[in-house]
Amino acid sequence: MANFEAYQEYQRIDDFEEDSPPGEEDLLVHVPEGLSDSWHHIKNLDNFFTRIYQFHQKNGFACMMLSEFFELFQFLFVVTFTTFLFNCVEYDILFANRAVNHTGPSQNPLDRNKVSLPDAILPSQQCTERIQENSWIIFLLIMATIFWVYRMIKVFCNILSYWEIRQFYIKALKISMDELCNFTWQEVQDRLISLQREQQMCIHKKELTELDIYHRILRFKNYMVAMVNKSLLPVQLQLPLLGNLVFLTQGLKYNFELILFWGPGSLFQNKWNLHPKYKRAGNRLELAQQLSRVILLLGVANLLLCPFILVWQVLYAFFSYTEVIRREPGSLGARRWSMFGRLYLRHFNELDHELHGRLGRGYKPISKYMNSFTSPLLTVLAKNVAFFSGSVLAVLIALTVYDEDVLTVQHILTAITVLGVVITITRSFIPDEHMVWCPEQLLQCVLAHIHYMPDHWRGNANKSETRDEVAQLFQYKALFILEELLSPIVTPFILIFLLRNKSLEIIDFFRNFTVEVVGVGDICSFAQMDIRRHGNPLWMSEGQTEASVYQQAENGKTELSLMHFTIKNPRWQPPQESSVFISHLKEKVHQDAQGGPPTQLLLSEAPLCSSLLSNGSGNEPDNLLASVLAHPVLTASGLPGRDRRFVPPSTAASAAASVLASLSSSHCQLPHASRSRSHVHLPSTHPDSTMYCSDRTIIDSMSASDSRMKSTTLLSEFASAEMSLHAIYMHEVHQQNSLPHQRTFGQWQNPVPMRELSSNAGSQTHSVHTAVSLSNMPTPLRLGGWTEEEEGDAEEEEILNSGSTPKQDSRSSY
């Protein structure tokens, strides 16, 4: 019964509002109790934990404040410089359309007609007169000044707030600013949990869990992820010729959050409580009409502000991207994860740095998959355009080398620049002659990192329909810039004509999928990762879930999110239903491993896979994942392992099961990072750690001089590899379970009616009975590091070179 109260997720508390009295929601209260520096009963823990997380991720007080001040100066510079260019430059003189005669006794006659930069700049008095005569410019300057003053006040408020956070890190968490970069978020989180036992930051719970902190930081993001998962957001556009488009930009996302979470007329009465009227089904139609009016007013406001926002977007894009395009025109042909992709692929309870690291690992595999699709006709055209443009450019360059006066000829420099851009762009459409066509293998490698993939992609990786859907997740940078520029124009129409029609579904969604957690407040019920309430029987939760089709998360989001959170937070003790699911998964892994290839063979093939599939070699986590992904290809082609024995063909699922089963049965554990700054505890780790080692101990490969940071990074690398193996295995098993239910092209998931649930599901309390023992790798380690968002791992190189709806009355309001 010790953890009984800790897991009363669905019990409502009448006095929860006392945690943050009206008017004091944004204060960080510093209450001394005997000690000079004691943090007790902090107002607005959402804001507090979020700022602690941002403070860590943005590398401390100095970096954050410097960034804030530079943002202020950037805005001031853009407004001032643009006003100067429009009103204070004489372009007829600058373009030599009007002659300028410099007269004077000491003036060289040959230089009298030369135009200098000061000649084209108007005197300050004349410039001021031009500005004063233009009422439109004056109006824009007044609007910009008001916004800049507002931003400046906000910056100074942030300074005071983050200074408090700085003091909290130093005095409460005992982390100095010089050492902040050497601490991972998991270590900071552990210290927060320990501090709660000493000083009651949250007075409604004696102890905080990792999930409580995640709920506080990701309260609204979990709602957004769930709404995308249930196809409620974003609104899809059906356009002639272009077909079905997913349009989600920064501006549109900002408007969604404004409407739903924190704007005037939003559904939340504060940052942690849904307004009580939205929890009752009796007035749902009236509330839907009210929400529809709010969306209409915000849409009209966007329409009125459209000219101002559009001008700012164009100016900001011009100053941000012009130099990059001139220097690297091919950057427009590069790809990036779209806003929709980041929400669709995000796990419940996944912090920003975890998401960025995971998508960063998947950048190279998905880039190679997208680049493997080429148009023969476009390739022919691109080659010929590049030839003709290159020929002309070569002549112009040769002439300028022979006589530099050629550059003074009108438009010669422009022609050289344009031809260079054309050649760079056309070459991006010419495929690599050494590229191997293996879309299924590439897509499997992509799945290992992004963890989510619609069922109908399997077996159809070579089809253009699949490629078009992947492009919605992974879009061209040029398309991203274009969408952001068009966002001020398109957003008002989406709000007025499309989102308003979903008002009733939105009201139903928040009522049916909102629960109140003791000490946390109202959260999205999907974020609880409750297998019983939101599991999908086709994702290995058959017999463990009571969820209807409406309540089930799509694409295994509940199950995969649970595994991801458990691996990333090994000390977290899941509730009973989640523990049962994880135990069932481990049993299934051990059963399937019996029919899989021997683990020793898989591990011995890691160097072989590296030599066959890549010019370089990766670190141990990369080699481990590469051997699992490539083993079915090697055995199907009849290649023997290092033991010179042919093995029967096997799937990626059986290979992953063999490795996972071997890892979970290991008894030697990886060294865990010591909380001390001076040394590392090599022989031991936390009993619930996900990491194990093989008979060939890893301790031998780590000397006493190895730093704690390297050990922590190594643990994180293997945790990511382990989750990749689980994602591959769970998708394979899901495919086996859902063969009769294959989906068709053109939809991210089956249409799920967003209908009313007819009955209240009883509130349940969860107590913890089991902890999860997960896995670790069995080979000597080489230390690896984190990758940037647009950088891939060596393992990726290894693999890649080888080959809206009616509603019904049913309810689960908690």
C-alpha cells in the first residue's frame, strides 16, 4: 500500500485549485522554513519544471539571456534596416540611372562620374521628411514599437524568472553553472525527485515520479500528439491537382494552442485544469457553438492582421535565407522533418531533446529512401540543363580570368551567379550512379529510428504513393519556407471554414480523454500510457485492454510510448497493467527467440555487416542494430556467418527477438554513472537499469580514467538501440496479427469515428507490483556520442548502402 496514493490517477481533488490561487499562477514562491534556501509549495509547477528543463537544454542563464537580447536586437534591426532601405536610399543614383558629377579642385576628372555608396544615401533630414510624409510607414512603425516594447518587458521578466532558476540549480540541486553542461536531463530529474522528499515542492504528493514531471512539462504537447494520432488535427486540405495535403505551420500550430490551451476563451481555465463545464456531457452542443465562435473571431483577427504578419514573414525569410541560398543553393533541395511529422512521430511523454535525437538518427536513412526515387525523364532534362548552363558558365569564368574588366560589363556577375544556382539545383535531380535500389530495406532502417509507420507502407515501399506520404513527414526545405510564407494567408481560412466544423469533436475529445491526476491536474488520458484504457489488441495487448475502437490509440502509440518511456526512465515503476504488458512482451520475445538465429551468430556478423554495407564502421550500438537489420538479407542470399555455417532464412523480428532475449537474460551490468563528480562506480548500477552486458565484460573495456559523461552517453546510445529493436519487433508482430485488416493507400490510419462514449468508465487506482528489467548489449564497447539533428550514425550508412466523422453516444470520461 506504500504506493497506493501515488497511483490514484483518476481521483479528483476538490481543493486542487488552492495549489495556485488566482493571480499568483506565474510566481515562483520562495518560502524559507528554517533553512535560508528552501523551496516549498511552488506555485505553478508546470511553469517551474518547464523552465528547469529549458534552462538545462539551453545551457544556462548566460546563453539564454544572450539569446533573448539578440532576438530583441534582431527585430529592431529588421524594422530599422527595412525602413532605411525604403526611405533613405536613392536607387536612381545607386543603379547609375542618373549621373553624379563630383566637382572640386582636388577631384580627379576620371573619378567625377564614379558613384560611391554615400552618394546614394539621402541626408538624414530628407530621409526623416520622407518617413513623416508616409502615414502607412508611420503606422507600421508604431505597431512594431508596441510589439518591441512588449517583447522587452517580457525579456526582463524572463531574466528575473531564470535568475531564480539559476539559484535553484546552484543551491537546491547542487549543480554549478560550470558543470551544467556535463549533467544529463535524467540526472537533473533524479535530483528533483530526491529534493521533493526533503522539501515539498508539490504539497499534494509526498513523492514525485518521473511521469509526474513529464506530465507537467508536456501537458499540452501530449494533447496535441493525441489529437494528431486520432486524426482530429491537423486539418487536411483537398486541393485540385495537388490532392490531399497536410498543412501545419508554426503560425497555425500557435493558433491551435491559443484556441485550446492558453488564449482568451480557451478550454483550460488555467495551465493545469480544464474548465469544469467541458467535463460534463449535458451542454456539449452549447459548448461546441461557443468554441465555434471563438475560432471564428480568431480567424477574423488573423485575416485582419494578415498583411502585417505577411510582411514580417517575407522580411524575416529574406534576411535569414538569402545569403544561405546564394552560398548553398542546394540547401533548398535538402529535407527536414515537417511540423506534422514531429507530432505524428512523437511518443506520448517524449521530451524535445529525446525527439530531436531520435529523428536526428533517422535523418540519413529517410534521406536515402527519398533520394532513391528518381524520375528518368527529369534526370535526362537535368543532365542537359546542367551541361548547357555549365558550358556558358565555363566561358564566362574563362573570360574573367583572362581579363577582369569583363566583370564590369552589365549583368555579367548576375549571369555567373544565376548559372551557378541553376547548375547546383539541376545536379540535385541527378541520382548517384552508385546508388542501389532497395526501398524495403531502407524503410525498415527508417522504422528502427522513427518507430511509427502506417501498415500499408509494408511491402509497398517502392510505390510512389508511399513515397508521397513519407514526404508529408519529411519535406523539402524550400516547401517548408513556402508554407511559412503562405501561412498568414491560409491560416484564417483554415480556422474559419475547416476547424470550426470540428468544434463538437474537439469538445468531445477533451471531455472523453481528460483525467485528473493527484498532484498534477488535468492531463490527456493517453499520456498515462494505460494499456487497459487505450491499448490496441493488434499491438500485443490482446486480453489486457478494455478499450473500444474509439478509445484505442492508433499505430500502437500507447504500447510504443510505454516501452520508450520505460527504457528512457529505468527507475520508473509502471502501474500494474503496464507491468503486465511489459512482462507479456518479454515472454513473447523469449518464445520467438527460440526459433531465431543464434545470438552469437548475429553478434559475429556485426563487423561483416559493416564491411558489406558501409565503407566505415560504427560504434557498438550501431553495429548491433545493423546486424539485426541486415541478417535476414544475408541469410536469404545464402551468405554464411563467421562460423562458416549456413543458417536458415530468418526475419528481422526473429533476429531482434534473439538479441533482446539474450540481453535480458544477461546478468552482468553496465557501469552506471556515479553521482560523484570524481569517479565512476564500475561494478554496479541501479537494479531497474535497462542495461546489461555479456560474458565478455564491458568493465574491462572501460578504464578508471573514463569520464562519467562518456559512460552516461554510452548508456543513452544503447537505450536508443534497444528501443529500435523493440520497435522493429513490435511492428513485425503487429503485421502478423493484422494481416486480415490491411489498410489502403491515402490515409494515415483507418477512419475512426470521433463519437461520444456512452458510459462512464469507472475510475481505477493503480499500484505497482513489478519493475521492468530490460536489456543491454553483449560486446565490448567503443564510446560514441550524440548526433546532430541532421547527422546520421555509422549504422545508418551500413544499412543504407545495401541494398472527420460522425459521433455516437458512448463515453469514457474519467
